[in-house]
Amino acid sequence: MRDKFLTRSILVSIAVVGLAANALPAIASDHKEHHGAIAQMKVHAPLKVTYDALKNLRNDEPDGTRVISSNENECVVEEIFDKLPVIGSATCVYKETYEAPNKVAFKMIRSDKLKAFEGEWTLTEVDNGKATLVKLQSYVDTGLKIPFAKQMTAAASHGELKQHVECLKRHAESRERKIAADPSRRPL
């Protein structure tokens, strides 16, 4: 029992020291060789409908996000991430770059706690254009210097990615049902 308490106390101390050491705002850095989390799922909607749903997802579910600026090819977003392992929440400003209709990449500009946040959505037409394979890949570095920090972050990220892909699936398939009911709504 004493060993368990001691181990827990040491881990809490390490976490506090790690957080204090990482209290300064982070500026994006280049992480060319990293492993992140991946989630993918088949969406029963055409590529264009799925891509449009992805671009409009933040309007449909604006929870914790704010668009700072946008144009046809990119968007700068501020988002508050809750429930991050050990650090709790973090505010992150990142840029999304659109490569219609197959890719939306994102990369951190700055954050109050994160050291890195980047990744991409990849959309691939399947089933003769009737469906889309959606893949979301993301890399997050909390900067924590505690045992198993990368594993905790990857596990939490994988769960979040799966939720985001499922959310996109719901929205894209809902859009496709509305279009099927009224074909004049079909995107060009």
C-alpha cells in the first residue's frame, strides 16, 4: 500500500514539474518524423458531399471552436481541447489547408500548452462514387516529460479521432439523405 502511494506521489510530482516546465506558450515546430493516431471509416455518401460536410462541420458542431480568418483555400481556427491527459485543457490556433475534394490538412500555429498538433483528413472515393473512405490522421505532442506521456496522448487521440470521423459520417450521410429526397440540392 505504501509503495502504491509513493508511486502515485512520484507520478503526480513529475506531472506538476512537467506542467511547470511547459507553462510557456508553444510555437509550432516541424515534426517530420512522428507517429500519431489514425482513424478511418467508410461513409455512405459521395466524395463531394463528404468533403462539403467536412468543410462545414465546425458550423454544424461549433463546440469550442472559433474561426479567426478564412478564404477558399485555408482557414485559421482557434479551438479549446478539453480532457487532455494530465494537462486538462489547451487552447490551440491552427491552420487548415483545403485541397478539394480529397484532403484537408491542419497544422498548429501556436498553443498555450501543446508542442505540436498537426494532421490531415484524406477522402477517397469508393464503391463507384457512392461512398467515401475517410481517414483522419493526427499527431499531438503535449510536451509532457513523464513516463508513458506519448502513449497516454496517443490513446486519448485515437478516441477523439474516432469520434470526429463518426461525427463527419453522421453529417455527410444526413446531407446525402436530404439530397436524395430533393436532387436539386446535389452539389456540382
